[in-house]
Amino acid sequence: MPVVTDPYKPGTPCWIDLMASDQQAALDFYRDLFGWQGEIGPAEFGGYAVCTLGGRPVAGIMAQSGPEGQPLPPVAWTTYLASDDVDAARAAIAGAGGTVLYDPMDVGALGRMMVAADPTGAVFGVWQAMDFIGAGVVNEPGALVWNELNTADTGAAGGFYQSALGLRPATIQGMDGYYSLNVGDRTVGGMQEIPKYLDAGTPSHWMPYFSVDDTDSVVDALVKQNGTVVQPPFDMQSGRMAVVKDPQGAVFAVIQAPEAQLPDSP
């Protein structure tokens, strides 16, 4: 099991969470699909549920909420990028043309966080670890294996993340229009223009990929649980993947990759 025990390097995707219209239904769905365990958390943390796989944290699920009098945010997955100093990151994000949606705040003794949008509109979080580093297991079936920025402007987005968070884009040989996102000399994610198979008008966003043993079987199971197939299973350079929506509309990808091609733990 690719277990993570050391803090993630700044700029690295370190956590994901889902804002759901029905938190319990989402917990049940991902339990059945990926084997996650989780329950609605204490009121002091807004009922936030930390889901585990093999006893280690893998993702969070919470109920939709927003400022009073404002529309609820969409049902969607949020990717969090690691930082040594969230307050410094806030200044860098604003200075690079990003929009701060939620100012830095403490989450008990777990860490310090904020939420922002890049100049193309993609929403992301920033996490400064204290007692909680983020995902404790990655790159195995049922766990996060990749984070991908689908954006309306790769040039603007790439420049922003490099300037604000040190996440450097680079071209990939044989994959025109697709960019790796790198922390130092290590690839930690990808970036591309918003793919045509997504609904017209889909805004820029970060999309999580989950590793699976059998993409076709997982997609079949998802459909039986009232999920939706956005892009049916297909073979590509890194394995066999599909893009899907959960029953509440959150988009994510699943990928079955040869073991030798799975990235190392962050």
C-alpha cells in the first residue's frame, strides 16, 4: 500500500474533498464504489467526514454550505495544494491574479486552509499541515492517483500556478496540448484545455482521478448506483480510463494503470 507519512512538498496536491447536496448518500455511494469508510463528523467541524481506505485518510465529504443569502456552491470535488504558509500563499495568489474565496482559517489543530480560484475560474484549496498532512494513502485502487487541471487557458493557468504556488508546467512528449505540473523535478499532476467530451459551458476545474483494478467493472457498478458515464472507458497512454459523474453530479475519473506506470507516493 503506497502510504504517505511525511508532509507533502509545497505545491503538491495533498487532499481532495467533495461538497455534496446529500452527504450521507455520497458517503454510501463512495463506500460501495471504492470501499471507503466514513461517517458524518462532529458539529464543531460542520459535520465534515474524513473517509478512510485501509484505515488511512483518503478524501473528505461534506454537506453543501455557503454564505447566507448566496447560492449554494456546486456539487464538486476540490483539490488542495500543500503549502508551508497559507497566509503567504494568499498574498501570492492575489498578486498573481487569483481570487480569494475563503480567507485563511484554522481547522482546529489539524491545519490551516484557504480556498481560491485561479484566473481562469478553477477553484482549489490550499492546505498548511499541522496534525493532518492530507491523504495518507494514494496510488492504489480506491485512492487518489492523479489531479488534473482542465482549464479555458493553459497559458494563463500555467503562469499563475508557477508564480503563486511554484507548480511548474512542462510539455509532455507525444501528448500535444497536455502538460505535466511539477514540483521541483517531480510530476504531481496534469493540465489541459477543457476536453470536448465535457458538457458545453463546463467551467475550468480540477478533476481527481482514482486508481481502480478494472475500469469497466467500476463503471458498470457506478451506473447501477445511478452514476453517469461522461466518457466511456478507453485506452490511453497511461492506462484504461473513464470520466464519470456520481449520482449528485460530481465529476471524476477512474483509471486502471499498469503497476509500473503508477506514480510514486508524493
